[in-house]
Amino acid sequence: MKIGKLILGAMAILMMMTSCFDDKDPYSAGINFARPRYLNNGVYANTTVDSVVMFSYGKWGVSLSDGSWTRLGLTEGKGNVIYRIPVSFDQNTTGKSRQCMVRFFDVEHPDVASIFYYIQHATRGDGSLGNAPAVKKITGSDGSLFEFSYDNLFRPINLTMSKNGTQLRSVTLNYNDRDSSLVVYDNEETYSCTYSPDFQPYSLKSSTDTIGYYMVKNKYYYLPINTAFSYEHHKSGKVVNAATYYVNGRSLAPDSMHVADSVYQYANGDLREKVMPKYSNVDNRCQTVDVNQLVEGIDHCDPYLLMSLFRYARHTSVLSEVASATRHQTVEVLLNADKSISRMTVSTTGGDTVVYDFEY
């Protein structure tokens, strides 16, 4: 789509470069971008749209190193015009990251060109792999039932939690991609936020509550988020629930594997439990939900973490053991052919065993 003709005074917004070839050919050439702004541009496995804002002094064309999953809505144009070009991507279901080089070139002088790269992550915004199936239902032997639905980008749009036929929670999520806003209806509470390109909030806020990430402070200063972070629920200004994750320098970047060495859980401002987790070699990214949240049981299961709406709290490996001063639990799983969870068994020493069956 053409935005309009460019006058000389507006050229500075694109920080254009020019080159004069020789005295016989005083042709000025140059291509640059207002969007994207970087050489390497990461998009998620469930990212399907983007845009390019560019300017060229001369008539231009474009080529792609891999047009099988990246497409531009316009592949040629005039000089001295700013263009906003829609970009579309296929969802990445390969289970691996992939790259496409985009090369804009001057038609009259093909050696004058500018390039950038789209790097599509193996994982969706919620941390699940792009080929991970969507969990539709989880049935527990303790009478618990979790039912999920998703949109076509594999974003959760509803979770209902019930036990022995009694509904405990019903969470509905409405995404507005025009302004990147999200409204969440959780029983009687309504939360809202704007989301990042990963479709995830940093925090959800209602008239009285806030749910989201918080920085962790030691005696002197706030710790980097890849050292420790806290996931908290504030109600009327008070912290009613919190979990602090110590990841000790592990990368939280998309596609990274990260776990927490310890998790401190708080209730009403007091330390409830220090959990020392151990992990199996089973990848927790092979289904849409964070199965580790089921270890707490439905009565203590956070629906937002189960849906992986705050993916930093999603250990990328499935738990094998959970130990604290008050409990010891072991976790065993059976896998489907695609490595998603088929059955999960949580056994508590001196207590009950709960078996969860998954449907996709």
C-alpha cells in the first residue's frame, strides 16, 4: 500500500543513504527501512502477520530466500514513495526454527540492495512448540476436569475447571489484534491488558487486582529476570499469592530450555513453602498446556499458569519429583507418538495418587 509521495524534508525519517555512481550517471540510489528496524527479526511459530515500511530512491524489487512460508503483499514499486507492505507467514509446525532472507534491490542498479532476516522460532508465544497439539480435556482420577478451547493461532480462549461436577473456575479470553488488547473474564472478575508480539501479557489488571510478573529484590538491588522473578496475584493492594522462581542465569529467550532450581511459594505475604524440583528428560513444550501445574492438584492449580499465559514460569522439562519440608511427590508420564503427554501420574508420599488423562 502506498502511503504517499515523499518530499525532501521527510527523507530523514528513514535515515536514507545515497550513492552517486559517476559523472555520466548522477543517479542516486538507496533503500532503507523504518520497519523492521533490525537485521535479524524474530517472530513466533504462531505469528502470521507483520509489515514492512520502506523507501527506495529508484524503482525497486524484492526477493526471498524462502518463499514457502514468508510472503510479501507487494514485490515491486516506484522510487521516491514510502510503502507499507503487508507480510504473512505460515505457522511453523516443523519443531525447529527457520530463517528467510528478504532482499530489496534497485531495479536499475541491482548491486544496490538492503537485506534483513525473519527468524521464525520453533515455539509459539506460550512456549509450546509450533507442532504441539492443543489439549482439549484433562480428566483426573480425583474427579477433576479441565476443558480448553483455542483460536486458530493456538491461543487459549477458554478454560473451565470443575471437580465432581461442580465448576470451580471459568476463564474466557478475548484477543483484539487491531490494538493488541486482551480482556479476560474470570468468574466475576474482569482483567485487561495489552500484549506483546508473543500474545502474552506482562500483567493483567482489574479494578482491584493485578496478576503478573514482578522483579525480585535482594538486600541491595533488583535481580535480573533471568536470575529470579516472581509471579504474583495482588488483591486490593495486598499480595494474596506469589511464587518466586530462581532460574540462576538461564536464558528465558524463545526456544531456550530453562528450569528453576527452587521455587518459593507465598500466601498472604507469608512463605508457605520452599519447593526443590527435580526434572525428567521429557520436554514440557510438546503440548499447549504446562503440565507441571497439575502437581498442585485442581484446588491449588493456577489457571493462567496452566494455560501458559505467563510462559517464563513454564519449566521446559516435565517434573519428576517435588520436595519441600511438608511434602514429597513423584511424577510419571506416558507419551503419545508425537511426544505430547497421554497420561500423568502424581503420587504423594503417604498420601493419594492422582492420574490425569489427556485428550487432544
